[in-house]
Amino acid sequence: MQRMNTDAPAVGPLFQPYIMTSPQLLNLPAEAGLGLECEFAFRMGGHLPTRNEAYTAEEVLAAAASLHPAIEVVDSRLADRAKHGALAVIADHCGNAAFIHGEGTTDWRRLDLAGHKMALSVNGEHKVTGVGSEVLGDPRQSLVWMANFLRVRGKGLKAGDWVTTGSTIGICPAPPGSTATADFGALGQVEVSFTA
């Protein structure tokens, strides 16, 4: 929200052909302005359909089956996105180009996600360290927000859906030919490489 200068979170879709497991090699245009975001991602195990009453955190978290370390690869399909700011980012599906996830765990409820750290390296060189509290204070809050955002828009989360909760590091550049590794500690690692 601070980076986009908005007063509410923004949301964009993840497209099924670009949801991938780690490690992954991506062949994306060399001229693309690719960026990397380290994110916590939930895989839903239960349904949260449309209804009038807001979902509680307890209901939403109970419907989440597993938690995964993830890298979202972002890019802009719009040449003049910077000119239009947040509106252009939202119209561009929040810049999603690909989503790569690690194996994950079903034993995540005991974890302190707000305090959980991850480190991103590119070609073996440490670039940035992130922490879960960068995502609405706790990645769980992002999941609850998403469930209620969809609830009032004629959609709902379904078993099998992915919810990636937002970047813990901002956006780190991903040069062509590079390999990026996000180390989430006990949650595992995610790796993505880009063709030159």
C-alpha cells in the first residue's frame, strides 16, 4: 500500500498456465523488466463461498490447508505504467507474470509468520532479507482480507485455490540469464531461473 500510494490493498489473478513448482526455468522476453517478490502462499483446502456476513480470521485460516514459500515474478504489460501509478498496476493484474511455489507444509499454524524471515539471492549473491510483518502486519491478515474481498464480489475461495499474500521484500530485479533463490528457512526454498 505504501509503495503504491493507495489506502487499501490491491489484488490480481494468478493465471493457471503460469502457476509452477520450484525449481523452474522461465523463457520470458529479454526486454521484459522482470522483478522478484518473495511471498507466503496459501493453498486452500475448504470453500469460502459468497455470503453477506464477513468471514472471521478463524474461519478463513481453518479453510487454508497448506502454506508454501513462493516467488512471484512481476512484469508490466504496459509501456507507460509509471505514468498512471497504482491504477495501471491494478489494471495490469498487479503485474503477475509467473508464480513459483515450493513444496510447503500443512503444519503452519504454529509458526510466527509475522516474524518469519526469508532471504533472496540472485546468482548466489545475497540481495535482500524480508520478513512476514511487511504483509499487512502478518501474511494471515492478507489471506483474511482476500477472502472477504471476494466474498462481496460474487466470488469465493475454493478448495485448490492459491492465495499469495504480497511481497515481503518489495521488488528485486531479475536480469536475463540469472537464477534467483528465496530461502524461507524452515519453510524451504524456491528457485527460478531465466533464459538469457
